[in-house]
Amino acid sequence: MGNESALLLIIFIGLFLFFGLPIVLLIVGLIKRKTNPKLSKKLLIAAVVYLIISLGFCGSLTLF
């Protein structure tokens, strides 16, 4: 039972790193859109770039 829960925790951490951080950046970027458009634009671009990199290169590394 201990190994299964540890593996599940690793999977959840990986999914958070792949999807959670870009979603957080997206939400913060959309919230800041009215007050600070320059910061919002940078956050949205960072979210997209992070998602592309994490699902592309880093995602392919986790398959092996």
C-alpha cells in the first residue's frame, strides 16, 4: 500500500507541474488584465510557453 500511494503522489505532482502552474499563470494574467495590461500580457505568454515546453520536451522525457 505504501508504494502505490507514493506513486500516486508522484503522478499528481507531475500533473500539477504540467498543468497546474500554467493554469495559475493564466488565472493571474486574466485577473490583472484590467489593472496592468503589460504584466498580464507577459503572464499569459509565460503560461503558453510553459505549457508548450512542459507538454512537449519534458512530457516526452517522462514517458521513458
